[in-house]
Amino acid sequence: MKKLLIIAVMLVSALGMSAQKFALIDMEYILKNIPAYERANEQLSQVAKKWQAEVDAIGTEVQTMYKNYQNESVFLSQEQKKARQEEILTKEKEASELKKKYFGPEGELYKKRTSLMTPIQEEIYNAVKDISDLRGYSLVLDRASDTGIIFASPKVDISNEVLTKLGYSSN
């Protein structure tokens, strides 16, 4: 009797699950096929290189100041030594603050990335939502970010449909 009840519960659960439709997308594939995303990444890369060069220049200046201090410290008075040490610490702090300003959690690079990527992500989200509403999908998973997907039929992958909806052709 218990086995019959368990089988009945499993059947009802299976019927309930089959009523829900789902699909997969591959965000990496979609983003790779959107030229605006590639341009935004290139722009971010160039800005990051420029800012890193600024931070590195100050770091090099700090190293030079420290080497000069070490070479000249025997000839300096206590007051001069203290003044040089303070200059070096001030310059190190400047480098640290600049690095935080550009690359910190709320830094300029984060803000720039957000301003460039958010419109693209919203456009993709709206296309996925429109397709989901049209086709009746209850769930859309990103196969690129979910390593829990071991196998997925290409029939449930709507990545090319999303690209078409966005006005881009897939490879």
C-alpha cells in the first residue's frame, strides 16, 4: 500500500513538473555576438590600462624616493630624515588612494563598467522576458554561469532566438 502511495505521489509530482516550461541561454555566447559588448570591454580595458599606468608611475616615484633616502640617510640630520620619511609615506598614501579611487569596490572602473554594461544587460533581459512571455517559459537558466548543468538538449537553448530578437545574427 505504501509503495502504491509513493508511486502515486511521484506520478502527480511528475505531471506537475511537466506543466512548467523552461529554457536555457548562454550569456557568454550572446554577449560575444553583440558588438556593443565587445566595444565596451575594449573601452574598459583601455581605461584600466591608463589608470594603472598612473598608479604605477606614483609607485615608481615612491621607490625612487625610498632608494634616494637610503643612499643619503647617513648624510641627513634627524629632522631631514623625518621629513623625507613623511614625504615617502605621503606619496605611498597618494598611490593607495588613487588605486582605491580607480579600482576600489565603488571606484571609477566599477562605475564605468556599470554605465557601459547595464544597458546591454537590460536589453538582453528584456528580450529574454519577451520570449519567455511569448512561449510560456517559467524558468530560463544561464548555462554559461551554472556549472550544475551536466547536459542540456540544444532544443531548449534559446540563445540564437535572443540574439535575433536583439537584432543580431548568430554565427
